[in-house]
Amino acid sequence: MRMCLILFLLVSSFKPLMAQDFTGKIVYANTYYSKVDDMTDAQYSTLFGSKTQFYIKNGNIKESFNGIALRMQVFRSDSNKLFFYKANTDYPLSIKPVNDKDSMMKVIIGEDADTINVLGKRCHKVIIESNNGKVTYYFNNDIQIDPSYFRDYKLNSFDIFTQMTHSLPLKIVLETSEYTKESTAIEMTPLSLQDEFFEIRRQ
């Protein structure tokens, strides 16, 4: 109950004025820092990709990667599922429900002195610690989305982040036991995307 109250207060502090949801593309540059002896930074970059193209419309997300392990993943808000496409296939090999067991342990709000500039926008940070690791999101309230689409999207605590900020991240620092991944937006473009763009099919 206490955690719910804290989360409500945090949501209230960041909730922006009503505005149109962002529809379009964000390109992230990815940098990896290995924490294990048998994998280098460069190997993680080759495996998972040095660049991510992120598309969003009405709660549907499509992400494409230039790594050798995973080529693309699509989140469908209507089914609350992630569909994965491996790099050497043109159809989804597996479907994973997004309501996993990644439970929140602690939320830390960055001070004004902790803000950074990404794409010319001043970004505040939110740190979310869970039983699977820690993720730091940097965001600007000018980029808004409807968090109700993602209330069960618990991967990397994205549900908590969107509930708190009603926004999309311009920088993400994901810390796991094996590596740290920094994803920084280098391009953001509003686009008119068709619903068919997010359909699950052979690519």
C-alpha cells in the first residue's frame, strides 16, 4: 500500500498537460559495457546491435536491430504480447507474454542537477530497481504517450516508467549482471504510420 501511494505521488509530480500522443520513429545508438570475462563490449554490440529503430503508434511498438541475434520485435497492445524475429528468419519464432514477474523494488527521481541534454531537449531521469536489475530512463515531457497502453508491459519496468511520466525515453541505461547497455536517441521523427505497419506476419 505504501509503495502504491509513493507511486501515485510520483505520477502526479510528472504528469504533463494533455497533448497529442507521439507517433513516429526514434533511432537509438547503443553502447555496451561487458561485466563478464568471456564477452567483450564489441561482441555484445555485434550480438544485440549498435542501433535500434523504434516505431510507435497507439500503443503498438516495432523495434528493429542491426545485431546478429535479434532482428526485430513487435509489441501489440491489443494482445499484450511481444513477437520476436530472429536475425536469420522472416517470421516470428516465439511469442512471449509481457506480464512477467519483474517486480519493482525501488524508484529514485533524479534531481534537477541530474538532467542531461538529448536532441536539444532537457531530460530528467527516473531510476527503477527491480529483482532483474536496474534501468535509468531519461525523458522530456514534450514527448507524450498514453500510459494505459503499457500498464502490463513490465519488461524493463516500462509500465512503471510510462505511468510516472506519460512519456517516451530519449536515453536508457539498462544494467544487468552481465552487461550495461546505454541507448541514446540520435534521431526523432514524427511519422504518419499505418496500422498495418505493426501487423504480425512474415517480414
